[in-house]
Amino acid sequence: MKVLFFGDVFGRPGRSGIKRFIEENKTKNKIDLVIANVDNVASGRGPTQKTYRELLDAGVDVMTSGDHIWDRKEVSNILEEKNSKLLRPLNYPKLCPGKGSIEINIGGIVVLIVSMLGRVWTTEGLESPFDKIDEVIEKSKAKIKIIDFHAEATSEKIAFGRYVAGRVSAVLGTHTHVQTADERIINKTALISDVGFCGPNESVIGVEQDQSIKRFRTGMPVTFDVAEGPVQINAVVVTVDDKTGETKKIERIFEILD
């Protein structure tokens, strides 16, 4: 099975970019499953009904998220839909709406997808991602297991990846919007610290560069707008053995769409 995973989709440029990328590459590259992190999908913030439907129509099968999942009030309605394909991080308290994992059937093969949020420099009140993933792995009978680990600290991402190595198919880091060049396979498990982001290339992690520079120079509050211009696509393609769930290959993608 070939899994295409997009790093954080940022605003309208990111949504348009991955739609075009899917149209041009899914059939040609024989992609079986498309996953995207949508933590910044609507104007740099969490998902809305409109952006959620737009990505489903574009061919995204499952959407993961992170610390911006609660930015929009309407997200609770999306998360609580009977067949929702949007995940909130699994290690939020059980009182929170929605679910943090999903099992889907792709051509007769069951795939587990998990959205997880790191605890270093992110959000208070989260349960341990290490303990929560143990619970999920123990319960799931899916051979193929894909985890989006949305976290700030590279060390936490690598530690988590090594902790589950040999027990899941892939740990794909997100959140920083800067793609790392450390993709590897550890004990048949794919690991990359950060897949990067899909959004405006001429920006500061998605926002207008002058606004970001002003914020750093003055320390004053600044309203951030999504930048325009060419779109970068940061993603990975993970090739997994259908029978064993072991990863054979991870390919990093960095393309600029005019």
C-alpha cells in the first residue's frame, strides 16, 4: 500500500495546492490512501465545515490535526458526525468531542490512522502520548498503523518514533511547517521529524512575511494574513507491506507549484 501524507495544510493556497497535487499524482503514482494534517487549513487556523468538505472532495481520505483543532466552534459538529474523517489529537481528555483514531478499509486492508499531540511547548492538560499509543496498539488488529505526531520538539518526536518502532508502520511529524531531512526506517517503521507544510512558499511559515517581521521587531500584537504566491507542497509517500504492516520505503516530497 502507498500512503500519501501532506504536512500542515495552510489556508486557501495550501488547499488549492494539495487538490492540484492529488489530481496530478494520485493515479499516476498509484496512491491508495491520502492523509492530510489540517491544523491550519482555514486562514491559518483550525478546520471549518467548508474547508473540511473541500478537502474531502479533493480526495483526502482522513484529516489529522493538532493544537489548533478547537479554533472554530463549528469543529465540534464535524468531529461528532457519524462517519467523520476528521481526527482531533487522541491524547486530549475523553470529555472532548470527536475521536483521535480511525480504522478505514482500503481495498480489503484495514488501516489505523492516529492523530497525536506532543506535550513539550504545546498544550496543557494532555495525557501522555506514549501511554495513549500503547492502548491503541493493543486494541487495534490493523496491520498498517500510521501516526501523525504533531509536536514542537524534535526530540519528543524522535523519542516517540523510537518508542513505537517495530509496532507501527509510520510516525510522521507535523507542526513546525519546516520540513526535516531525517526520513528513515527504524525497525520497519518510517519516521520523519517534520513533514513540513503545504502553503505559500514566499512567507514565514504561511503568513505574510512583513507582518511576521514586524511582530518580531516590535513585540506588538499583529494580525496575520495568509501569504500569496507560489505554493510549496511538503509531503511523504510511505510504501507499506499489506500483509505485515512493515514499511519498505519513505519518500520525501518538496515541490513548488506556480
